[in-house]
Amino acid sequence: MNTSKTSERAIWLEPIHLHFHHGDSIEVKLAWGHAMKSMRAGEPKNLKAVVINPSGQESAAKIIRDNENLYFRLVAESGPEGIYTVQAENYGLHSNQERNCQWAQMLVPVGHHVHGTGRAANRGMEIVPGEYHDFHPGDEIELTVMLDGKPVPGVQVQATYHLYEGEGFLHNFSTDEKGKARFTFDARGHWLFQVCKKENNTSNTATLVIPGVR
């Protein structure tokens, strides 16, 4: 597997806590930069964020700027126990007037030892995980890359984790004809998966973070 240093800058989500309890406010961190290295340059300007509860109901998340200006906090109320999907989006224009659409997703457990599967938001580009549970090094995860609800075959997926001391992404692999790929975790940490696809003068970048591989 190869290291890459040429990927788009992106937004991604990271956990503040690894799980929440019924009635807690869900809080996650939104960062931006390259390969889980945060930077001040390129701050997202047009952020929106939603939380999708286990039954599929969607609500807006409050976006709070951190005082150090290196990340935002996304806050939303939780309800019943289960897997919640947090999705953030940001839009902008490149210097060549190409539209730049960034999407970030993370699953958040409410309750102890909650299992489930990823849920497609069917909005923009996204990396949807299959079966979701507590992961450990050596465990495998299935990912499906989708754009506006349709699988994306043959797209490159890049992966790294927040404790990786090198530059760029540690792993590269591609989706199959059904837009699916499988990945085996080989280290502890919060893992970031990222895909980029240009279509109709739009650059789409999506990230998914699987937190707390241990």
C-alpha cells in the first residue's frame, strides 16, 4: 500500500467522547486540513451539519467555533440509544471557479456497546460503513462509497490514523464495481478514510472517521 501526499484538503470529524448516554448532548469535533493534520489555512466558510438518529429522523446540529480557531464543535441533542450519524458539509469555489463540495461523516454510539450499521444520508458524497461495533487491530470493515445515493465504482480510498507520525496517507485502495471496499485496521487510533471525485465541474471530497480502534 502506498503513501500519498497529493490529496485534497478536507474537513473531517473526530470524537470528543467515544460514546454518550441517553439524554446527553452529542458533541463531536470538526477539523480541517490534510490527512488528520489540522491547519489554520483553508478554514471552512459555509458549514452545515446534521444528526440522523437511529430511526432516520434528521435534525440540525449547532456549530460552535473553538477559541483556538483550529476546529469547530458540533452539538445536537440525543434521544433513544443506538447509532447516530453526524454529517457535516462545506461548499466553496476553487480559483478556477470549480465548485468544491466537502462532506464529513462519523457514527456516534449513544449507549454502551451499541452495534449497528452505517446509514446512507443520500446527500452528496459519502463513505458508508457496513457493520459497526467496537473495532480492534486486525478487524475488517466494509465501506461503500456513494455519490447522491448511488455507489461509486473504481474510486481510490485513502486511509490514515491520528497517531500516524508520517506525512500524507498511509494506505490506498479502490472500490469494486459495486462501490465497495474492505479494509483491515492495523493500528490503534481514530481512523480517517477519504475519497475525492470530480464530476460536472464539481470536486467532491468525502471523509469518514472510525473512532477508537483499540
